Amino acid sequence: MSGRKALEYYVLDVFSNESYKGNPLSVVFTDGNLKLETYQDISKEFGYSETSFVYYSTREKALVVRSFTPTGIEIDGAGHNLLGAVCGALLKGIPIFEEQNESEPFVIMNHSAIPVSVSFDLDNFSPVVQMHQKSAVIKSEIPTYRIAVALGLKIEDLDVNSFVPTIVKTEVAHTMVPIKNSQILNSFVPDNQLLIQISKEYNFEGFYCFAPADEGQDHIVETRFFNPIIGINEDPATGTAAGPLIGFLTQKKFTKPDKEYKILQGVKLKQPSMIEVMNRDEDILVGGSSIITMKGELYI
């Protein structure tokens, strides 16, 4: 490989303690910024919903993260792309917080400091990372029939008595879509072109469909996420949507503030993911753990 530079990478399964579950994320370790087309080429080659590129900045005294979709779009938001990147750096042994004097550790993404909290799961010897998202802002409602048609459902399949489809934003604006139960949630096949049309018309990204969990479950809701406008037909775990959802549910008095809840996602894809969320006064916590499933080198 003379004349070509080798970069180490991990593939982590995010929001899971088991390999081949959760949301797969490729994390590439670099010495600094790369050319835009290099980010895009590598992300396309991996083909995961997102690929994160990380390096430690001695000037910023922080881990710098950039994330791209296979279609070349750079992601703005603290989701599985950021959580997996931080877990990957910690598992690799990079001292990403040692030079920080702040009481709250942070990483850099899109030139902004994003606070994170880190603990360790002693049972699995893995880091548990919580990302601090902004408080949820409820934007506007979308007519239920528009969403139902786009998802291939009947209006009565959406639980309109308790909620209506609503755009909510913490880092990224997504629409929260209530579904009557988990059986209906896992039964439909959406029309991506109709979803894209609605996203453009109402100026948001993805659709986070949620159904209340049965009594006695470890999770509060089960979800599916569709974001075809950026090339993600379905995602097995979506941190940028889980934050808005717990904010929405808390504002609607379905959940309580300052209490941790779990969101189950990815069952339909056979990649079950568990996302931990908490709505607080000043922010929303979205967290979970990751496991390294693959490692290797790529060449540029």
C-alpha cells in the first residue's frame, strides 16, 4: 500500500450491548480534517446510515466529530453518530476528556461544543454515554390523514385521541407520529416519495412513529424511524428523534420530567435498540452504550 495512507476504523453497534443488534456505525480515526469528497467516498463505501470521523484536537482540547450519510450529506445533530463516535474513542483509549477543566465534558461537532456525560457499565465493561440535547420545541401539527396515507395506514390506525402528528425539535426537527399499537407499528410499508413530499412541505426531516408499550415492559414506547429525505429509508436507532419524543411526551403529561425512560426501536429490522432518555428542566438526555463489532484499516 505504498503511497497510500491507512486510517483505522471501528464498526460499533450503537444503543446495544450485543453485536449485530442496535444501529451499526462506522467510526474512522483521522489526524485532522479530510477533503469533503474523501468523507463522502468513505461513507458511501461503508453504506451505513451514517459514518463518523473523529480526531482529538489539542487546540480545542476535545474530540472533533464529523458525520456523513452514504449520499454525502453531513449530519447536524447529536444522535447515534455522536454517541458511537464517543464510545469508539473511549474504547480505543483516547484520553478525550483529560485536558478539559469544565465540570461537564464536551465534544465538538459542527464547531459547537456538545456536552456529554460518561459512565461505565461494569457488567459489560463498556462506556455509557449520555448526550445533552436542547429542550424540546413543539413546532406545528400535520393533518393526520396526510401522514396515514404516506405510511399506508388508515386514519384510525393512528392514535389520534391522545396525540396528533406533531413536528418537534431539539437538535433536528422530526415529526412524532402516534400509532395505536406495536402490531400496527410493525406492519406497514411507507411510501417514501410521499414522506419526502411532506418533509419538504413542512420543513422537517424524519418521521418517528411511536406506539405505547404493553404493561410490564422495560420500555415506555416502541418506535420506527423513516428519513428518506436524507437517504435513510429506515433507521434501527435514532437519538436525534428520541430526544424530541421524550420532550413531546413530557409536555403532553404522558411521561414525567427528571425520570429515565427507555425507548425500544429497530424490532422490525431485527436490530433491537434500547435508547435511554430523560427530560430535564434545562435539557434532554439521550444515551446508551455501544459495542465494537469490527475493526480494520481503510486506505486513502
